[in-house]
Amino acid sequence: MDQLNSDLAAWGAKARHHLERLPNELTRDIADDTERRQRRKQLKQAVRVRLSELASAISAERAALRHVGWCRVVGAGVPAEPTEADSEAVSMAHVAGLLRDDSWGVTDVHTRGEGFDLLARRGHEQRCVEVKGVWESAASRGVSLTGNEIVKAGLLGDDYWLYVVDECRSGGRLFGAYRNPAALFADAAKDVPAVRIKGSALAAARAEAGD
């Protein structure tokens, strides 16, 4: 238990460091001083809320073991998927084009390890966009989020958007855009290192949003 709490404290310190850097990192490209200060102030307020939540999540207490269920695990290798890289390229280009057509300024940050692919700004608005491309139908295949992506989604809240593009084999079409996926798909994110969001959940959330 001591080791666990030590590990949690180390993780918490690292998370705090990344959180405290976010306001500056996400606003450094805003040219207008007034807009940059205003946006940075808003982000600092959001970070304070997240830090408060973080403080309650980095300690563990010993308790009696309780059986809650079981699962059957079947080992399987990751199948070769030559279409995955193509889907990523098609979907990224498609979403960037849609955003630019809607007057957003778009920066590709997918190689920086930020936990999202595109940083979009329009006036005082900002979207940290994670793009998922599906070769065929998103309604049947669903999408997966990595641990880093879902953590960043939780930290950024409403500034984080998940864009799902399917039918990438035919050039791609926007299946849905989901604001704050960490909250929207919270039930899919419990105690798993990678989050699998079913196609039915994507379709239901899109229907509720009226898309």
C-alpha cells in the first residue's frame, strides 16, 4: 500500500506539472495580447478545478477484498491493418478541411504527444481535436481512445472534441463530432488502459445532439 501511494503521488506530481503548463502551452500562439491573457485566465481557472479533483484521486486506503465479477480473456495478436494508416491520413485531412471551411485556424499537433491531433482556434473559441478514422462504418466498428487521449480529454473538458470520420475507403465523411468525450462516454472508460467506444454509443450520442 505504501508503494502504491508512493506511485500515485509520483503520478500526481507529473500530472500537476503537465496541468500547470497547459494555460501557457495552449495560448502561446494567440497573437492578440488581450485575447491571450483572457484565454489564459480561463484556462488557469479550469486547471485549478482539475488540480482539486486530482488531489482527491492520488491516495489509496486498504480495504477488505470483495468479489465483483469475472471476465474471460482470450489472447490474440493485433491483426495487420494496412488501412489504419490510410484512415488516419484521410480523416485528419477531412476534419482539418471542415474546420477551415468553418473559419477555424488549424494547427496539426498529432506528432507532439499532446493527446489530441489538431488545435483549432476561432476568435476566443478553442478546440483540442482528436480525430478517429474508420475504414468502413463507424456505427458497426466503433473507435478506440488511448489512455493518454482519455486523460487529456478529462483534463481539458469542454475544450476537447472527438471527431469521428468513417467510410475513409471512399474519401471519408464526418460521422459525428463529440464535445467532452471523457464525460459523454464515461461508462466506457472505467478501469481500462484503452477506451473502446462502441459504434452504437457513437450513433446514440450523435442522435441526442441532433446531428
